[in-house]
Amino acid sequence: MTAIVSVFIVEDDPLAVEAITVTIERWNDVFRVCGNAHNGMEGLEMILRIQPDIVITDIKMPVMDGLELIERLRKHGNASKIVILSAYRDFEYVRRALPFHCSNYLLKPITEEKLMDTLYAMINKSDATQKDESYLLKEIKKFCEDNYHKGITLENISDHVHLNKNYLSSFYRKKTGENLSDYLTGLRMEKAKELLASTNMKITQIAASLGYRTPSHSGKVFKDYTGITPEQYRER
């Protein structure tokens, strides 16, 4: 059975909302319109709550325009695919939208065929997207494995892979089911256990070698992770 792809529409023209909704619901059983909003501010709140697979948004709207909506969505870690609608052939909008991983830019008036071709093309790219995402995931993990001892943070990782910090965290959690910060902590704690068991290094030295500036913080993290203190772990 084909998974249903949820679509959210942000458009200040009620007739356009109705036309897009009718087209999507009439043409197929793959896509489902899960909601709509008439301006970016209203859309932001609803999209963050619903987390649709695809967002179709107009550019010029009252209260908050489409580009600001997209920027705020990405800052909140939203990973929905974006289709931009515009009545103007203004490629400055396209340029401004590029950093936020928008999938398509459609000029009004939009035919039913063009709309549905665009939506189907987006889901048919899933194999290529999965390969890209797999590569990104490997790059994130490799960077953490190579640099966890330097005290790296989420900001350092996001800079390395050129992604917004919130978007990076959301992407990693969605793909692995684990918080990126927890993965980083796990790398450090497993290394701490190894060093405690196999060396005579002082606990303060071990903490420093893992990128922790204060042994007390390292000790607290270790106890939260293992249930016992570093001293107790070494004495076992």
C-alpha cells in the first residue's frame, strides 16, 4: 500500500486554495491535503504542529510572506519539502529561497497537470534523496567520531555540514531516532569507559582528553550515562 503524502497549503487567495485542494484530491490517492492557512504567520504555527510532508506556499501574502515563513520553518527544524508559488517571474525569490532547501518554484496560473507533475516528481526523487541523506548522515557521524575529543558542539557540526543547527538536529533525530547531542555524548562516554578500564590515566586527564573543560561536569555526564561514577566504574 502506498503511503499517504500530506500536503499543507499557505495561500491568501481562497479560490486558489480551493482549486489546489480539489485538484490534489481528485487526481490521486497518494496525496492528501492536511490543512491550509491564509498567511505565513498562521501557516507557521499550523505547519510546526502538523509537520506535513509537503508545503505549498505563495510568496506575497499579508502579515508574513512566504520567504519569511520558509526561513522560520527551517530555523525551527522543520524539514517539509517546499513548493513556492508566485505570480511573478522574479528569480530573486528563487535565489533567496535556495539556502532553505526549497524543492520547486511554480509560476501562476498553475495548470492541474503542472501541479501534479511537480508533486509526483518530488516523491519520485526519494531514492536520490535517500542517497544524499545517507551520505550526509555518514559525514555527520564521521566528523563526530574524528573530533569529539576536541569538545565540539552542535554549532561546530552544523558549520561543518553547512546546515542550520535546528534543522541539523531535526534531520539527525528523524533519521536515527536519537538526538545528535546524545550520540556525541555516547562517543565520549564509551571512550571514557575504555580508558577507565584499560589505563591508569587520572580521571581529570580522561575528562580533558574527551573535550570536557571541567571534570565535575564530565563526572555528572558519566553518572547520568552509566548510573555510577567514574571512580566506581574503575573499581569494579
